[in-house]
Amino acid sequence: MHKLVISAVATFLACTGAASADQLSDVKARGTLVCGVFSGAEPFAFQDPATRELRGYDVDFCKGIAAHLGVKPELKVISLEARIPELQQGRVDLLAAVLGYNAARAEQVVFSNTYFVSRQIAAVKSGGGLTKLDELANKRISTVKGSSNIPMIQKSLPSATIISFEDGPAAFMALIHDKVDADVLSEAAARQLAKKLGADASQIAVLEPAIASEHWGLGLRKGEPAMEKAVNEALVSMDQSGEVDNIFGKWMGSGSESGMKRSFAIAPIPR
């Protein structure tokens, strides 16, 4: 009898473990998709000052994926440094948080298909004597704490001093107030932040060449093939329906403050 009880308990635990191991089933049973977003990178995710609502490119992708999975989106604001731990520890289901692909991150998380390609550039003040990227050697450069720009800067400009800030606007304002010589950020964010300066936008210049072109994916936990398949299928469906074009146009297209053209496809990230 004792052995039968132990066997029954073991079977129950095994079945429970198998059920909980399927993240997609858990998400659908719960009825919500918890998305980790970084709210300090307009136009990707930011808090609307009027409504206090989270809005942006990443937010709309989270909502789109949730709709295709048949669940409601739940947004959780996280820091750049906490993105991967929050995902690994199960506190979020998916990262829509300006997550650029690199080999080190790919060892920790699964990347979805590309949903954005970011040209990472160095912005400087016009008239300051800096005209080329290599002139930033031994200079002070701002960026966001925990961002993938940090290893990019270290690789391209190993002698530069990196000064990290909590969010994009703070790093950009450090440049405006001459606390740093340059700010490394995505071209989309640079265009928007410069335009927000109004008449002073002409004081910002972009150094060539770009630091890098970075493919962004939605971050997923490893060992969840059903979830990975469902998210990638949702992205393809959103692209085919025109939803991806609509999201890009809304936040970065010709009618936005960034004024960019979409130049990427929803496709696996090149390794």
C-alpha cells in the first residue's frame, strides 16, 4: 500500500511537471501574455504623460502577439539589466524590450524572428569639431545602462570612456549639456529626441560610419518550442496582414517624428 501511494504521488508530480513545462498552454490557460518592456526608450515604449498609459512600438507588438494567441496583453516595466533574469525566472512570458541579438544573449534566451533592425549611431553636437566616428577615441560617450551598445562601443572605440544612464532621454541630455562628447543610440531614437528639441535640432550631427546595425527579436525562454513557433507564426501573420507596416508607420514612418522607411523583413535573425 505504501509503495502504491508513493507511485501515485510520483505519477501526479510527473504529470504536473509536464503540464507546467508547456509555456504556451500555461499562457492560454491563464488568458494573459505578460510582456516585459523597457519604458525609457521612446518611440519603442514610454509612458504617455497625459494618460500614464504605456505606448510605443514594442507595446504594439506585445498587443499584436497576444491577440494572435487569443489572450490579453499584460505589460510589465523592467530595466534593461533585469530583462533576461525576469524572463528566465518566469516573471514575464516574453520580452518586447529593445532586445538586440548577440551571441552571448542567444546562449541565455531564444530570439524570435526579426521585428526591427536598429542602426546604432553616435550623435554629437554640431560645430564641436567631431566629424568621424574614430575621432571619439579617448572621448566620453553616453548610453543606457545595460544596453547592447556598451559592448559595441568597447569593440569600436576601446579607449573611450562609457558613461551609463538609466534611460535614453537622460543619456541624450548629457550630450546636450556637454557632460559627454557623444551619445550612442538607435537612429530612430536619435531622430525623435533631436526633433523634440524643436529649433535646436540642428545642433545634433550623426557621425559615420554607424556603430552597427542590430537585429532585434522578441525574447523567449529556452526549451519552449511551442511558444517559439506560436510567436513566430504570429509575427508572420502580422506582417502578411499589414499590421507590421501599420505599427512601423505609426511610430517610425513618414508621419512620425522619426520619418524612417522600413528596410527589414520579418525573418529569422542572421547568425
